[in-house]
Amino acid sequence: MKKKIIAGILLVAMVLSIGMLAGCNDAKPQGGAQGNFVVPESGYDGSEVTITFYHTMGANLKEKLDLYIPEFNKLYPNITVKHESVGSYDDVRDQISKQIPVGNQPNIAYCYPDHIASYNLAGAVATLDSLIDSKVEVKRADGTTEILGLTDEQKADFIPGYYEEGKTFGDGLMYSLPFSKSTEVLYYNKTFFDEHDLKVPTTWDEMEALCQKIKEIDPKSIPLGIDSEGNLFITMCEQLGTPYTSATGDHYLFNTPENRAFSKRFVDWYKKGYLTTKQIYGSYTSGLFTNEKPDAPTSYMSIGSTGGANHQRPTKDTNGQYRFEVGIASIPQANPEKPKVISQGPSLCIFNKSNPQEVIASWLFAKFFTTNAEFQAEFSMTSGYAPVIKSVEKIPAYAEFLKNSNGGDNITALSQKVALEQQNAYYTSPAFSGSSVARTQVEALLAKCMTEDVAKYGGDLDQMIEKLFQNAIQECEYQG
């Protein structure tokens, strides 16, 4: 109860502080634009402003950013950019959450949808719709001009699933632009598959049959490792078209017969030794996939992030050769005709400020770095994250990067190649205050379903699963 009272006090303070800031933007709407930020009639006035950007980049990625900021400043020399690596994504969220009540939040930040939802308890994030749609002409220092908003070509260049993430908050408004993304893919031991004439599964039914066959070949193995129980649960809901959460109304909808049924299926797979998960294994299952200890079980498939492709690669032997070749494919589907794969990775959100020119300057920065194909290509090749626009494939260096992809030294390129090939399958879940709680709960739920002692429920597996689902919903409602 004390925690909820404190949260309520902080929320009131946040609302008051941001409300006062938003009230300072008294410009007139253009073109019927809706949201909490309206572009002034003058657009960008060229005044000197300083904008701050919080992110999680290490030295190698900051170097890429620093390489392109001077290019941005050639166009907009009066915009000074200060950027800071705060730590992890959660560190960025926590730092900003402390700053919002006193109006000291940065101008731009790396964000995930649930972070934006928490910032929006105070209306702290500027809506981007009026900026995106603005036709106001902006003069640049090099003598050229551009419209303030996105052109039709720029909008179409974004990978749809990545772009649409900015609209997952239940009100139809845009709150972020995608910056760099990861997704999930199926890593598999291609050497083993070729040796035993195994086919890569495209459906979950094929996956089940394949796991059974692998167990027959190698009884000690655990054929499949799952790095994220949460992603597995949410993806199954998306693939099957069953409820998970909603940004409006009742938020927590995942306790359905269909969702309990697919969970029961994975429990059966676990009991048969077909799979394990990160929580159960105690670490990322890439360790099981790349295992080289002869007496320990190994896996021949791993569902994990494209951002961690290097961790799915085995070590080299004494001859300098990788112990096996890694293949990468899309994850199995409930219906291959309507594929669904999760979209993850950082986006950029822009915060409300009393000076609208700070918001516009922040927008110009975000627009430059998300629509610049050269930067997106270089950042992707360095980070391992996928680019967010399609035109990067026309950049010669990136095209060569993809051309040389393989399951060894260039495994990162191979993971990005698969990510680009499945770009029409991406989805994101609804975002609201409490959406991160739902993810945490379903992640724990799936692991509990697999490991809970059914004897506590009279040996009735269905009753056990239903009770665990009920408990997860209750926790969501309490914590959310």
C-alpha cells in the first residue's frame, strides 16, 4: 500500500510539472494535427539550442554517432548535440523517471515501448504526428531545403513493423521512431542437420517431430533451447491470434483456453526432454547450443536474438575451424501463410520542453539518424542490430556485408540477412503502464508450468496450468 501511495504522489508531481511545460507550447495546429505537440507556424527558426540524448552505446557505437554528428551540424550548425551513455536500457529509464518530476529530462532517449508508457503517465513524451506530417520548409546551412516532416518516400522506406511500434499506445498517436532493431531467429547446427538429412522446421508441428527425431539420434541431447520464455508466450499469442494484453480497457487478457493449451503443449515437450529455457537452464541457451563438454548435453537448435548472433557461434578447433557451421532461419509458425515474429530493440522518443525549438531540433536529429542510409548501415554492421530502413541494402558496403554472410566469421551478417527477409512478419505488443509487468509474468508463467510439481494439484495438469494462469493475472493486476 505504501508503494502505491508514493507512486501516486510522484504521478501527481509529474503530471503537474509536464502539464506546465506542455502549456508553454501555444502554437496553432497545422493540418488538423493531433497530440500534445503542435509545430509552430514558423517551423524551425534556426535559433541556437542544445539538445541532450541518453542512450546505452558503448565506445564503438558512440564512435559511429560522433562520426555523423558533424554531418548533421553541417546542415544545422546552431543545434548542439550532447549525448551520454547512461548504462543499460533500464538505467536510462530509471534516470529519466527521476528527472521528469523536476522537468530535467533529456531531449531524446533510447526507449522501449513500456518505458514510453511510464513516461506518459505525466505526458512527458512529445507526440510526433504534427512533426511527421509537417510540410513546413526548412532551410539548411548548406543552402538546400527540406520539409520538416517525413516525405512519402521516407515513410515508405521504414520497415513497417518497426515504424508501427511507435503507435502501440492505444490512442493512435506516434510516440517514437525506430533506431535499430533485433528480432528472434532459429539458430541450428547445420553440420548436424546435413549429416542426418534433417529439414529446418517451418511450423511448430514440424518442430515437435524434429525434436523427437533428434532425441532418437542423440538421446542425451536437449534438441531446442529457448532464450526468452516471454517472447515465446507472446509470439504464440500473436501467431494464433489469441489475446495477450490490450492498451485500453482490461489490460491483461492472456488467461484463455487456447493459451493454456499451447502452454500445456510446451510442458509436454519439456517433460519429454525436447526443450529447455533460459530460466530453467539458468543462462542463455546459446551456452547449450555451443557446448563442447563431451559429457554434458547439447542442443542442436536455439531460438534467440539476432543481436546476440556472435554468442550462437561455436569456438574454433585446433585447426582454426569452427566446430560446426551455424545455420539461421525464421522461427517456426502456427500458420506460415501469416508469419509473426517479434520486433525488439531501441527506438527514439522526444521529450516535451518549454521551448518548442528544442523539440523541433530533437526531431531533426532523430529524423537525420533514422533516415540516413549510410549511418544506418554503418551502425548496423558495428552493433549487430538490424537497420530500420530498407534503403541500406543499396549501400555498397552493406550489400557486400550481406553478400559475405555465413555461419562463421560473418554470422552477424547472416542474422541480419534473415531479419531483413522476414521484415513483413514483425509485430509489437500493446504498450501501457504495466505492459512490462505482463511480460515478466508470462515469462515466469511458462517456466512455472514446465517445472511445477503437478502432484500438488492432485496430478491434474490442466488444473495446475489454470491455477498458474490465474495467479499470473492476479500478479499483473496487483503490480500493474
